[in-house]
Amino acid sequence: TDFIADISLDLFAIFLCMLFVYKTGPSIGVISFFIALIIYIILHFVFYSFREKIIKKIFK
């Protein structure tokens, strides 16, 4: 279940980033892509650490 949760979270984050890139506009495609990538990495680490804390709290 952990693996599936990670994949769905990643897909959700990627979707958000794609939406952000689309809204920002294709005129600065490369820049917005890198911004989206940075946001995705930050989101990934935030969600992952948050999930770890929740799991530790539940199983204590």
C-alpha cells in the first residue's frame, strides 16, 4: 500500500505541476518547467516526511 500511495502522490504532484506550467503559459516553457520541477521535488519531500510522521504517530 505504501508503494501505491507514493505513486498516486507523485502523479498528483505531477498533475499540479503540469497545471501550473499550463497556466503560466508556454512562452516561458523551459523556465516554468524548471519551476514546476522544483515545486514537485519540494512537494514530494514535504508529503513524504509528513506521511512518515503520521505513520509513526499511528503505530506508537
